[in-house]
Amino acid sequence: MRPYFRLLRLPYQLQLGPIFAWGYLLGNGSLGSPEAVLRFGLVALLFHIGAFGGLTALNSFYDRDTGPVGGLWQPPPAPPRLWAFAWIVQSTGFILLLAIDWRMAVIYAAIVLLALGYSHPRTRWKGHPWASVLVVALGQGVLDFAAGALTSSGFQISAALWWGMAGATFIVIGYYPLTQLYQGEDDMARGDRTTAAVLMERGGRRGVFVWAMCFLGCGIYCNGVALTFSRHPVDALVLLLLGTLFLNYLDQYKNSSPNRLQDFRMVHNLMRVTALSFGCYVLWRLVSA
């Protein structure tokens, strides 16, 4: 069973956790009671293992990757029953979530269906540069954030919520072509015209990083505005300062000439550091709320 579970790429999927937690925080969530902790933890796991883990395994079934993908530099060969395993994982998560809140189950189903259109050979939105960006922005940004917000028992729409959703979505869009830098050979072999490939054609390696820095910068700014509306202006200032250092690092890195392994390590180290640091901050705010 090890290859099956490895292809869920759980550590990679849990990097999306801070987006869910960010939505929960801005939706007036807190972790001040055992019931709130249980609900938050259970729903987060159902989304990030059931939906995102299952859809990643399904994507591996369709792609048959041999090179680096997601959080794996050398992915194992797709097992023969990976398709069935992926759907069992996704269906189990949906059934359990349906018993908790039908609205979150609808969001869950939308994520799964978007992912199916993204990977399936008949639609293959992954092979279209702008359709793929839209799917990833909706699935990993808007819907993951919305699921977190709806998990909060005190959920209400606010300016901070809208700015936070925009921030999370811009961050996802910014990272997206960076995660394709090291997958070019497999993508070309399948005939996929990815976002990173189009940006490389139009502006070279610099074009990919300019895209990333523009959208990541917008995401950092929007999240800072969300913190300001949430009455945390000092936190917003710290975020903007750290964000400036982060963008400066990307600007310096774009002028280097690394190989695929170095790009892989750089992208995933950045994703881990940013997800862990922002996730810890959000959890601290939730516990102290």
C-alpha cells in the first residue's frame, strides 16, 4: 500500500493548510474550545487528505509521471489500481463531510470536479495555460479559503474576508508556474502547453519569475489589508516587510542558472517555509482569539 499513500503526497497537500486556516480565522473562527478544535481539525483533514490528496493521486494516475512532480523528485510508478484508490479516498471524505455540513460538502465536490477536469484526458485543462491557472486559483485558492471560513461557527462576511480570499488566491496563482519549472520534460512529452512554458516562450526564465513576483506581491499586499481590517496593523506591517525580503530573494534567484533539482528544492523549500511560518502565525491568532 505504500506507493498508494505516497502518491497522495500528504506533506505537499498539507502546505495548503494555511489557506484553509486563514479563511477560518477571517471567518471569525477560534480554537477556544475542544469542540472548535475538533471541528477545525476534522474538516481540515477531510479536505486536505480526502479532496486534495485524492485528486493528486488521480492526477498521477492520468499523468504517469516519471520525473519530478508535486512534492516528489522521483515519484513511484502509478500502481494499477490507483484510480480506484483515489476515488475511494475522495468519496470517503465527501460522505464524512456531508454529515457535518452540506455547504462544505458542495465545496468539496466542486474541488474534486475541477480537479477531474484538470487531469482527465478528455478535458485536460492542465494542458491549457490559462484554463489551468483558473482551475488552480478556484480550487486551491477561493474554495479552500471558503471551506475554512464556513468551518467557523461564527462565520460572517466582512471586508477582511474578501481581502483575505483575494490574498490567498493571488499567492496560489503566483506559485503555480514556479511549480512547473522542473516539470517541463514530462509536460512536453504529454503535449501539455503549461503556464510556465508560455511564460518561458514570451520572456524566458525571467518571465516566469516576473509573473510569480507580481502575483505573490499582490497576495502579500491583500493579506496585509485583511490584517489591517482585522485590527492587526502591526502584524500587517511585519507581513509587508517580510514579504519584501521574500520577493527580493526571488528577484535575486531568477538571475541564477540552476538545474531542475535546484529549482525543485528552491520552490518546495520556499513553499514549506512560507506555509509553516504563516500557518503557525494563524494558529497562534486562533488560539489567542
